[in-house]
Amino acid sequence: MISFFAVAGILAIATLALNIQWGYTGLFNIGIGGFMAVGAYTAAILTTPLSDPPPFLPGHLGGFDLPFLVGILAAMAVAGLLGFLIALPTLRLRADYLAIATIGLAEITRLYILNALTITSGTFTIRGLPRPDQDVSDVFGWLTGGQELDVGPVLSNLIIFVIIVVIIVLVYVVMERSTRSPWGRVLKGIREDEDAAAALGKNTFRYKVQVFVIGSMIMGAAGALFAHWFRVAEANTSFVPADTFLIWIMLIIGGSGNNKGAILGAFLVWGLFALTILFTSQLPEFLRLNFSFIRLAAVGAILILLMIYRPQGILGEERVISKMG
Amino acid sequence: MVLQPLINGLIFGGILVLGAVGLTLVYGIRRFPNFAHGDMMALGAFFALSFTMSFLTVLAFPPELMWLALLLAMAVSMVLMAVLGFVLEWGIFRRLHGESLVRPLIASIGLAFIIQNVIRIVWGTSNQNYGFPSQIARSLPLGIRLTDNSLGILIAVVVLVLAIHLVLKYTTLGKSMRATADNWDLARVTGIDVQRVVYATWAIGSALAAAGGALLGLFAVIRPIMGFALLLPIFAAVILGGIGSPYGAMAGGLLIGIGQEVSLPFLFLLSDTSVAVFPFLVALVVIAGMAVILGLWLTDQNRPRQAKYAYASGGVMGALATVILVASAVGALNLYLPFPLFFAMGLQQPSAFKPAIAFMILVLVLLIVPGGLAGLADKPRFKEFMKSVSALPKRATAAGKSLIGRVTPRSK
């Protein structure tokens, strides 16, 4: 159960990040998986302790054994840098160019990760990521003056879960505050009519780059948390395009331009996704064998139906009325 | 040996051309990028596969006539996909026509998911092929080796591209397609049934996609996920050619295909040399040079032939000069720095990294000429720049001559 809420929470962080990019500013990023993968592998390389490589493998870059927080911050930095690099050529152009560039970036990132044997150990994944247990027990010891904190598996789950919740709340509060600020109003202006915003003297390109980099950084953090939660960084089955569009569905169902909706959408969609696993075993054989494919096809069908019948999502956009005086 | 990657690139590029022309036609008229196009190519390939098999078994084609069975299957697959394209526009994309390109775009992604997973459910997840007996490549002059399959692909691509050219240039439908792509409202005002044109465009684009997918099955194996892998190169081709320009897409497809195959040896170098990024740069510069040359060649139709050759030599000179400059700079830095400037990228399987080339070209195009090759025609400043670059060798020789003339006394 805690596993469900932790993963849903991580996805909610990524959905919030997409919300500031797409929901508020209208930047069409369909490379979320790529940014998350970069975050995950950055954290994995920096925080994993040194270990002997498996037989016949050269071993990957890493073994730095740095603290959890350093890993998260570095993941944000690297994902943000990647976002900055892709934002420069594409954000001056129409939305479709950004879409093509980001989906390409995500795929190339994944291809590189799966191929760079000496850096990411390719398809063999980086295992043994630490949870923030040691860091927490260090802080505990420092606070209580030398007492030992024995972190078992339950407490370990709880610690990282609390960290996820704290990050969700943090991202939510910062976003709510910033999107109601003059800065946030410029973002909505860009989304509604970029020419008008530019005519009012706003450097829309700069705002768009800022938003894109901030969103990418949060996605990087989400990816790092994902890797820490499962104690493995792998790009064989995770961070694929399907994951990106799962996050898109979460945002669209929750209602883009609505932070509460983004979180609600993440928990709702992940809940449905998890529920389907429960009754899989009762299905006839044909359906059971092809279950994951049917589910992905259903994801596609839901996207199409949402676009035709309810593009604004369940909650729709939250109306924000500026207070006078 | 040297020309072999070029030929392979030409074959793969020809297949990309078929995908890219269909994509760019729909993109130009419907004004949204169809992310399901790659998966439509995959579906076309699987249709062709199934029909080839059933023609061979049910209609008892003798094995010698296997290519005929494939040809028939390809035709059936094209017809089926044309109908599917019509149905998609009628059922989905007609309802999403409007100001925003995002709604049809997201719907096309959903469609890609559906097609990809239907393929996995119906045909399974393993790689398949037409089961042609393995062929001995025939040797041609200049060390080129070509199998019958590759030759067949080239012929099919040429025939289809010619057909598209004739349709676009000489039929009423083709003319109304170009008019609608140029200006939707104006086309409607002049009495063109725009919706009918859109249906026709979907049908033609999907049929071309089916042909491309079916031919790819001759060049490589047919994989259920090949649609997604194709997406990046065809989008790169469309953007390189300029969105909505079928002739640009043809040039773009060939360039991307050749670029990917030509840089493959460099990608292999990437896996273990310490100055690995350097050959990569070389490949990129050469490709960019080629693109510029071809772009000018295509867009300046009014220039005399000599001027075109001057441009071409200018482009090659520029690319070579850049390569030499970059090479010496990197070499010098690596000699004198205590650490290598570039890390080896350590690629496990370099050929799997090929789409990265297409992506690099795509980003370069977006940075330099977002309008693509077709957009170059509208850039007088760029043309002036290229003219001055191409005049450089002439000016250099002139300067050299005058210098030599000054130093050596004129003999009588």
C-alpha cells in the first residue's frame, strides 16, 4: 500500500512539473521520461557506493557514495541543463517543433543510457541505490547527541515516503504562490496569446526558457526519487514513452492549469492502473497474456476520447481572480 | 568500400522518403504532426507480411515468383492503409480540426499507442521477415555490392516517387492539395472541396506509409516497435525538407538516410577511442555541408549550371575547412592538455545509436534554418552568405596569383 502511494506521489511530482510547463505556459513537452531518466541516472551514479562490477562487465561510472540530498540536487541540475539546451533552439519556434524535439530527446537519452556501457552500464542497470536511511540516522544522531537510529525496512519506506510528501507539498506551495504572482500571470498570458504578451513588453522567450528549465529540474528530481524508491536505475522498461503519456493523461484528466487537479489526476490514474493488476489473474488466457498491451492500447484510446469529448479534464482550469487593492 | 555506406544510405533514405512524403502532406494540409505515422508504416509492413504469406500458401505461388507475391501483397496493404487513413480522418481527426494543433497531436499519439499494441496482440512481439532465401550480393563497379532486394527497393521507391510527382504536378487533385496546403481558407473560397482533399491526402499519405513499411521489411527485419524507431528519422526528414513540402521531404529523407548510414563507421569509433566525439563532429559537418549544397541546388532553379557547381564546390570547401580546423584544434588540445578533452562514450551497440544522427541533424536544422530546405529559398541573407563562401576559393586563387606575381619577377 505504501508502495502504491509512494509511486503515485513521485508521478504526482512529475505531473506538477508538467503542469507548470503545459498547464500554465503551454509548452508542449512530451519528453518527460527523458528528463526523469537523466535525473535517475545522475542520482544513481553519484550516490551508489562503490562495488565490484559483475563478471564480464567493465563497471559503470560511479561509486561516489554521496549523500541523498546531493544526488537529488545534482539530478535537478543535470536535467535542468538538458532542458536548457533543448529549450534554446526550439522555444522560439511553434509548439510542434518543441514536441518533436522533446520526444526525440527522450528517445536519444534512453538509447544513450542503454548503450553507454562504461557510464550507465547499459542494459544491465545500476543496482544498489541507497535510500536516505544513513543520512537520516546521521541527522538523528547529531540532533540527539550520538544516539543510534536503527533503520529497518518499514522505517526506510516511511522515511522516503515522508520525503516524497514533503517535496509534493513544497512543489505545490511554490507553484501556487508563483502562478498567482505577476510572474505567473505572464506565463498564462504567453499561453493564451504570446504575441500579445510580447507586445506588452515581456521577453516571452526568457519566461518560456525559465519555465521549461524549472519543469525539467522537477522532473529530474522525480526521476531520482523513482530510482531511490526502487533502489535501481534502469531504462529497459521504465522512462519509456508510455510513461510520459501516462503523466500526460494524469494531467489532462486532472485538468491542466490546476495544481490540485494534477495531484488528483496522478493518484486517480495510478489507482486505476494499479487496480487493473488485481483482477488480471481472473481473466481468460488470451486477455491475460496480452494484458499489458491491451492496457497500453486503452491508454491510447483514452487519450483520443479525452481530446474529442473533454479536452479540459475533470476539474478543468482553476479560475484565478486577482484581488483588487 | 567507401561507396557502400552511401548506397545503403540511399536505400534506407528511399524508404524514409516514402514515410516522409506522406507525413509532410498530412502535416502541411492538416497542420499537425501525426505521431502515429511511424506506426502506420509498421502496420503496413505487417499487412504486407501476412498477405505475402497467404498468397504463397493459399494461392500456391511458386517460390520463384515470391517477389510477385510480395508486390501484390504490398499493393493490397497500400489499399487497406489508404482506407484506414480515410477512416481515421473521418472518425477522429475531422472532429479535432480547429485553432489548436495540440488536440489532434495528442490524439495521434493515442492512435500510435493503439496501433502499436494491436500489432503486438495480433502478430506477436517477435521480429519477423518475409522468409526470402538469403541472396548473394552482386558486385558492381567501384566496389559496390547490391542484393536483388535492395535493387527492388530502389526501383519501387523511384516508381512511387515519380507517381507522386505526377499526381501533384498534373492532376486537379494534386493542384488542390497544394492549394489547400498553402492556404486553407483561400482554397475553400476558390471552390475546392477542402474536406475531400483532406480525405485524399490521408489516403495517399497512408498508402505511401504502407509501401515504405513493406519495403523496410526487405531491408531489415519487421519489428512491432519499428514504428517508433522510424518516427525520429521521418520527422527529421520532414523538418529538414521544410514542413508541407513534398519535394523537400524527398531530399530530406535521402539526406537523413545517407547521413545515418555514412556516420555508422564513426559511431563504431565512438565506442572505444578517447577522442571519440571528434569523428562524430566530422560526420555532422559533412552532412550539414551536403544539406546546404542540396538545398541551394533545389531552391535556385533559375541559376545557370556553372553557378550551381560553384555553390556545390563552395559548400564542400567550407565543410572541409571546418573539419580541418576542428580536427587540428582538438588534436592540439589533446596533445597539450594533461587529460583527454573528450571521454569515450563507450557505446555498447553503436548501430542502435543511429537515430541520434537524425536527431542531431534535426536540432541543427531547427537552430540554423527552422523552415528547412524549402524555407531556404526565402532567405536572401543566407543566399548572400553562401555566395560569399563559394566565392572564397576564387578570391583566394586571385590573391595567391597576385602575391606570386609580386614576389617572382616576370620572365620575358
